[in-house]
Amino acid sequence: MNDIAGIPYLEAQFDKDGLLLTSVDLPAGATDVVVMSHGWNNNAERARGLYRDFFTNFAAAGRPGDLGGRSLAIVGVIWPSKEFDEMVAVSAAPGGSAGFGGDDSAGRKALERKLDAMKDFFTEPEQQAVLDAARALVPDLESKGSARREFVNRIRSLLDPSAASRDDASSTFFKDDGDALMQNLKVDADDLDEALSGSGGSGGSAALPLGVATAVRVQQGAAGLTETITGFKAAAMNILNYTTYYEMKARAGTVGKDGVAKLIDAFPAHVQRIHLVGHSFGGRLVASTAASSATDRIASMALLQAAFSHNGFSKTMNGFFRTVADQGRIHGPILVTHTKNDSAVGVLYPLASRINGDKTAAFGDENDVFGGIGRNGTQKMPGGEAVFGKLLAAGGAYTFEPARFFNLEASDFVKNHSDITGKEVTHAVRSAIAG
């Protein structure tokens, strides 16, 4: 057993199917256990760094007696995720339209590199064979609808459709004709200038329509251009990014339901309170844990820049995690940090809009069908269930109440998707745990 800032720290490592790979032996005196899950990471060391930074500031945020003599332990969840490529493809014609230059071979090579890189995530031999077969189709994507259709069908075969839902258009992604999906991910070259002109000033993600040609990596408050991708190869790039997103979404749900939920259900009786904290797709993981577990000891939950639908808890929208509210799974407060600075969460939802056939939708704000909880907080909640406020400076006084959602607009302190270990965020989480 190790510790972080004097708090006992243990790891719970899971495979992609939620099988626990390590033993988790909690210290005998622990009354409160904080279970935290990372989101998209390429390796376990980055997750450990996240936990170290977060709980170092969490410990520093403490005030004498704020935990009333409780004894804390930390369980850091390690699960096989992948860093999400915050990239959308926007319009430029072959040969340099919109002033970007480049040629078709650059786009082909970029797409082939992407397919090769996906082998680090889809590691089974049959999955790698599928990626090789899709790679062989790249030269024909521009000219043959049959190649586009086969490309999409092969890529979709990597995925389990059981996690498909309306809230991110994944149900459409699985049922629509492959060539039609590729068409939906194309836009006219004229949209490029509008997309880039809307990318600065607001501190948030650009309003980027998705389509052909130039790959634009969304950064914080600006758009940085990378390689030129022409025609349907840019639409194919969006298909691959969406595929990675969907697989992580499915894994997070599975690890939460079949792994972490069973782990916390088996915590010893001396653990009186369990506190769930999730970042990015880890937010989906801990929400799935809360919805699936049988224990009545979950005392709080913090969703830090979570990557799932802002309607995930909505009653009227039949949110995927609505049972968390209906069944009173969390006895204390549920914190939701959100900000327009979080371009990574925002990128997912223009993809969903385009897949669903809405070629005018760009970025899912709070009024859109598609929008992320890490951008907008919980939406369409019954009266009194959700409170909108702001993330306070460290030391600020919160008036959290049991079993309510507290949407904390965090733009003053959270500058990007991964900026969740600062003293302001950890103070809010500690305040919720202290009750």
C-alpha cells in the first residue's frame, strides 16, 4: 500500500470487460473511501499522475476538523482507455482551396497512420485484420461508394452495438448506410472560413462543422491546423475518431457496471461512506457504477468534466443514468463541473449532430439535443433536482444539499478538459465529502 499526501492509496486495475486484476485490501480503520477514475489516457502512469496531483491538493484543502475524525482511503481505478484525438475535419478542396495547399497523398497517409495507430487500442488479432482490410480501401474512398460502404461496415464491426443510444447518435451510427454516413460527414468548402472565424474569443471550442479536407485540432480558444485531408478521407477520419470515442464509452460503462460496482459492493462493513469521483470518461464509469451497484453507502459523486450527454440524468429525455436520481443512489451531493473551455468534450457532439443528419449543427450548447455534461452541466432536470452555480475559489463556502445535482460553472478556474486537479476543484470535492 502506498499513500498520497498521507492518505492510504490503493489501485484497482480492470481489464476492458470489467474483470478486477488486482486485490484491493482497504486499511482496517477506513471509514470513507474515495474511488476515483481517470478518463482517456494512453497509459497507467498518466492516471497515477492525475491521482497524485488531485489528492495532493485535496489534502492541502483540508481544514482542522473538517472531516470530523473520519479516516480516508483512496482507490485509484486503472482501466484500458485511450487518449481521445480532439480532431475534426473541416472543408477545403483538393489542391489548396481555402489557402491550405497540400495534396491527396498527404490525406491518404494521415488516414493510414490513424488506422495503424488504432491497433494499439483494438489489440485482438481479428480486430487488427479488420483495420488492415479498412486500410486497403483507402485509395478507393473518393471514387467508389461501395468502398465507402465497406470501410464503414468494417470499422463498425470492431464495436459492440449494445451500448448504442440516442444521446450521442450512436444508434444512428450503427443502423445507417455506410456511404450515407460518409456523406453526412462532408460539408462544403465555404463552411471552413465560418468555422475558423468562430474559433476564438469565447474561450471555448470552435464552432466547427465536420466534413472534407483539413484536419483541425481543437485547442483551448483557438484552432491549430495540422495536415491537409481531402474529400471523403476526412469523413473517414471522423468515422475513426467517433469509433474510438464509442469504444471508450462502452468500456467505461462495462468497467463501471461489471467491475467497480461489484468492488464497492464488497467493501468491508467498517467503510461507512463511499465517494465516487470521475474525470472525462471516468465520469461515465462512476455514473455507471452508481447506477449498477447494490450498496447504500454512496455518499457523494463528483463528475469532473465528464464526457457523456448533458441529458444523461434527465427524466423527460429518458437519460441513460436517470435511475441514479430516481432510485436515490447518491445520498449526498452530486457535483458537476462544466465549462465552455472544455473543447475535448465539445468535439464529440458535432460528430453526433452530423452523423444524425443535421448539417447545420456545429457545437452542442445547452439548447441542443447533442451536448456534453462537461460543457453544459446537467440539463432538462425536474424542478429542484439541479442547482446551477459557480465553482468557487479555494476556501469558498458551499451550501451543498443531499441528493441534488450541483452544476458548477468552472470557466474561471478550469481552462481545458484535463485541468481538474487545481485547488478550486479539489476544495469543492472535499466540501462535498465533508458534508
